[in-house]
Amino acid sequence: MESQEEKPIIYTMENKPIVTCAGDQNLFTSLYHSLAQQLPREPMEWRRSYGRPPKMIHLEANFVQFKEDLLPKEGNKALLTFPFLHIFWTDCCDTEIYKASVKEDIIRWHNTLKTYNTADWLIVVIESDAKKKNKTNILPRTSIVDKIRNDFCNKQSDRCVVISDPLKDSSRSQESWSAFLTKLRTLLLMSFTKNLGKFEDDMRTLREKRTEPGWSFCEYFMVQEELAFVFEMLQQFEDALVQYDELDALFTQYVVNFGAGDGANWLSSFCQPVRSWNGLILRKPIDMEKRDLIQRSQASLLDLRSYLFSRQCTLLIFLQRPWEVTQRALELLHNCVQELRLLEVSVLQGALHCWVFLSCLEVLQRIEGCCDRVQLDSNSSHTVGLWTYATEKLKCLGYLCGLVSENGPNSEDLNRTVDILAGLGAERPETANSLQSPYKKLKEALSSVEAFEKHYLELSHTAMEMYKTIDRLRSARLVGKSLAEFYMRKGDPQKADTFLQDSLKTYLAEGWTLPVTHTRKQIAECQKQLGQTENYLQTSSLLASDTNLTYEERKHFCQEILNFANRQSDNQVQKVVLGMSSFAQLQQLLFSPASAVVHVGGLLALELSLHSNMPVPVHLEQLAANVYFSIERNSVRKTGDLLGKQRVGSSSNGIVHFQAESVIGSLPRTSPPTLELYEMHDRSPSDNALNSSGVVCKNVHLLLRRQESVSSIETPSGVAIEDSAQILKINNVSLMPGMNTIQFTALSQEPGTYTLRQLCATVGKVQFVLPHIYPIVQYEVYSQEPQLTVEPLTGEASILDSPIKSLQIF
């Protein structure tokens, strides 16, 4: 039999309701193993108060020797150490012995229970045929039982139970033993329900006093956790989890209120500076060290949150919901950072990064310990967030400790690293033998530049592969951008450019304007360091025309182009050809005359409306239009065929409008689907009260779908200047920001059709080319034959009716 001294109460799910045993201890010891094994075999229906649904539970018990010290004192709220039932065991069948000793023992035992207002007790009388044969003068067994019932059970006759030879394998013995087990389960459940109900009432009363001065959250925490322990003891893990969730919600609400200016006095104990940041502890059911700090109201915010989550994690594992652990962990880590800011808690720089990193790996390893590889691979969507968060925090630590630079850490960085590691303390005993413990990984990663790079790249690539596996390409690109920043700080722009180009493709395809701008700035820096002049100038042109940037930033990138264009060089450097769409937009062309048809040697004017996307005036050495000339067989035409004829692309007033050209590397022009929204209301099933309302998008799958591919057009490749003998040009033009009007005089020396093919703006060594002008713009030059017109001198007479007297020839 287990005794209280030999096995003290330990707060784990191994705890069982306590039942004390008085009387003949040897007798009980002989029955202990059968009783402990058979008691939980049959389930009992547990009916609870407040309309809660009944549950079937299997009752177990921790049988300990009766001692007065075990009886609960006034005000003691500990349910786990509360004895729910007291049993007195005897096999007395002799009247004299009963009167001489047994009765006195029962009286003392019974009076002790009365002193402590304990009414949950049972007297068990064992009947043994072997003992009867050894006694010559004995009363029938009913005499002893009747005496006990008359002496102690006048109004509660069911509190005395007789068991016939429990160690014999007979039907009578089995029947009495089964009846005893049923009685024991019933009394134990009745006592448990009664005392638990009283405990819950006291707990509610304590919670209702939370607005009174002097109320302590830590004290209340211990009370409600006691209730959670009891549910866990009964293997009602869902009910136990509810208790911790309520404590979580209550504490969170107080922190939010504190941030709004309504702070409780007891919160001041959680505002103390953080001295330790060794992460979550999930490898044992109870962190007794942190629980003791909470009990003594000495826990920091991280201590309380760590302990609370460790209990929630344990219960979720018991409920076989490991993926909910990862979801809750990610929320916890983000919320803790915000709560520390709300409470204005003093934290060493880098300490929170350590705590989050260690906690992420601890949760991941805890999940790996209860799931096989197939489960882990098929549920990557639940764990990838923790991998990413750990990667992000390790990168922050690397930057802080000088491990992500070309020169390595300096003395200040090394001192900071020592301070950060000091807050980790010694490694926990449960992970001391693990080669891959979070503690060892962090210490190794911060030990050298090479070790940091190894761990950081390992985490980053793990996160990227997981995102790609679950088709979350946007998130994978985001991790890639973080890697690009790492390589840039390490002085390796070539590797950085690869990740940035991949990210840019995704952002362009999906229309993310601000990420496009930010990524282009990073790409520009890579191209500049790599000496990719043409690519850098094209990206600078895109950035100079990007309205997401400030004026100063746009001016900087425009100046980069102008500086290169005006750079003096002894060598004849080939001009750099860039696309014009980011530099300027051709919006309109006006012919004068409007018909765009002119006689050989005649005057035809062209007026171009050009919108400059640059933030500053740009001086053009030359603006030229390449013209394609074609001679038609009937280029000598009659006047009547030419009058009123309009050229391709022009309207009746001689104006040609151009659609805005897509800027090189710009966002897609296709408009997204229209939002399809509908209201959503969540109502309570009991009283139809509105719990929440919101808006749901029906076609989110269309709005957020990813385009499979997008052409990478960040580089100016493919832009070429056509050779043309016919060119319309104008020299020394100042292109102002916004709309500009430029006049050309068309070529009209030879009859034929002239088609404008390209537009080229020359700025020093840089040429901006519009490779195709669309819609097609043409004008026509014609040659007119001599014509003879015969007209009468008077309008009244017909030339056929009267003789010709004179002719006018034109």
C-alpha cells in the first residue's frame, strides 16, 4: 500500500483521488492490488451541475494510510491533496474483541472525521470462513454488522459493507466483491461531485472579487489550476484545457486594459525586468520551478506565459491535437512581444530574439517527438510558420552580434553576445544529452561567423522548401528576399540577385506594387556592385519613374542615369540602349494638315505629345523618329482620289492617340476580378444572440491565385535600333517632367508612303528607344499629273450647244 510519506503529491496526470484507509492495515494490504486494478474497469456516469452534459469516467484512487494530518484544514483549497473518502477495514467476527478494541478504534476514527466535518466514510467488514472455524463462540456475522450499524450507521446503513471471502474464487465471493466495488465507485463519485461543486463555487466567488483592492491574479491562478489538475486527474483533458484557456484570456484582457490606461495593481509584479530568456519548457508535464514563482507572486511575464503554454501543450498532446500546439505557439510568441511592450517591461536587447528562437525549436522538437515523419511531412503547413519565425529571429541575432558582415564581430559585438548568452543560464537536465537541443544550437550559432551562416542557411532553406511543398510561393519568395539581404551584407551580390529576381517575378505577376519597388531598389544595388551597367541603368530608369518612391529617391536614380550619360571617356564606348517606356510615354500625335497627305515638296507638320516620367528636366541631344519609306505603283494619283483621304491610325481631325505602353517590368495591365462579398453572422444556438459578424469574399480563390509564369523583363535585352535612311529628328530638346509638345517637319521629297516605326531619345551615351509605334502611323506624299479643264465663258450656254469661241487652259 502506498503511503503519504513515501510518495508525496506530484502535480502530473498520474494523480488520483485520495482514499484513506484505517483499521486493519494488513487486511487491506492483502486486497490492495485487486482493488486498485478492478476499481477503474467499469465506467460511471458523472452528472454535473449547471446543465453540463454527463460524461462516462473511469474512477481510480490513491489509497493511503489514514492520518489526521491528511484531513483538510479550514480554507485549504487544494483538491489534489483532499481525501474524498475514508474507509475503515476490519475482519472482526468476535463480539468480545469488537467491544474491547475494534469499537474503540472506529469511535476514535469516526470522531476525528466529525471534527473536520467529513461525512464521506465507509466501514468494510470482511467475512472469512477460515476465521470462523478457528472461533468456537461467535455470533452470526449479522450480529457484528448489526452492532456496527447500530453504533455508527443509524441513519446511513449503506455506509457499512460486508465482503465475503474476497480472496476466494466462488460465486458468493465474487458477488459481494462486485457489490463492494459498485458501492465504492458510487460513494467516491458522490463525494467527488459534492466537493468539486463547492470548490467551483468558491472559485467563482474569488473571481468576482477581481475588481476589489488586494485581489491577486497569482492566487486565483493557483485556485483555477487546481480545478484543471482535478479534470486532468480524471482524464477529462478538454475540461482541463478550458481552465487554462480561461486563465489565458483573463490575463490577456488585463494586459490590454493596462495598455489602454486601466491597470490593475497586481500587474506591477509582471512588469519587473526580464532576467532569464531560456525559452519554453515542454519536455515535462509540469515546470515546478516556474509554478513556484507564480505561487510566490515572483514570476515575470515570460515565466507566466511559458508555464501557461506548457500546460496547454501537455493537454493538447493528450487530446492528440499536436497541430493546434504549433498554431497556439506562433500566436503566443507574437503576443508576448507585444505584451512586453504594453507593460513597458525592460528587456536586454536581443533577449526576446533568443527567447523566441529557443521556443520555436522547442515546440518543433516536441511535436517531432509525438508524430512520425509521414505526419510531419503532410502537415508542413502547421509547422512552417515556426521555422520561419525561428529563422527571422536568428537573423536578428546575427545582425545584432556582428555575425552578418564582411569583417566579422568587433569587441562591442562580442560583449553583447556574452550578455545575451548569460541570460540563457545552464542547460536543462532533460536536454543535456541531446545533440540537437535548441540551447546547443543557439550557443553554437552565436559562437562564430561560420557556425552562424551554417545554421541560418539550414533554417532558411528548410522554410523555403516547406513553403514550396505546400504551394505558398509568396512566402517562399519572402524568405528568399531575407536570404538576399543576408548575402548582400556578406558581400555576395551575385547570390542575392538570384533570390531577388525570383521574388520580383512573383510580385510583378500578382500586382504587389510596394514589394516591386522595394525589390527593385535591392536589385539595383546588386547590379551596381556587380558592374552590370546596362541592367543597372534600366532598373534606375524604372525607379526614377516609380511614384511609390519619394522625390529625392527618384531624383537620385535619375541622376545616376544622367551621370553615366554625361561621363567623359577617351575611349569610344558604344551607346547603351534602354527601353523608353519607363523614361517617357508617347501619348498623342497631331498631323497638320489633318489628312496626313501632302504633295511632293509640300509642308507637313507633326506634333508629338510626350509625357516624361522623370522627376527632373532632362536635356535630349536628339529626339528622332525612324521612318520606313515605301513606293507604291500608283504613287502618281488623281487629285480626286487624295482629297479627304485619312491615313491609318488618324482620326478626322488628324490626331492619333496612343495607349499607355507597359513600362518595362511593370505590373500586369489585366484588371483583377470584381470582389464578390456577402455578410456573415454567427449566432448563439441557445438564444440566437449575435456573437460576431463579418464580411466574406466568395471569389478569394480568383483574387489570390498565382499566375504560373511571368516573363522577366527587368533587363533591356531585345531593344534594338533599326537602320533607316529616313529619319525625322530634332536636336537639343529639354524634356520637362510631365507633358511635352515637340514639333517635327515631315519628309516630302519623294512620293510614297512614310511609316513611323521607332522613336529614339538620345541622352549622351544613353539612348531610350520605343521599338514599335502602335497604332501604325503613316503619312503620304503624292505627285500630281497636268490636267486640262474646259469651261465655258458664260455659265448659261452649253459648250455643246454653241460654237467654241475661247478656251481657258489650266
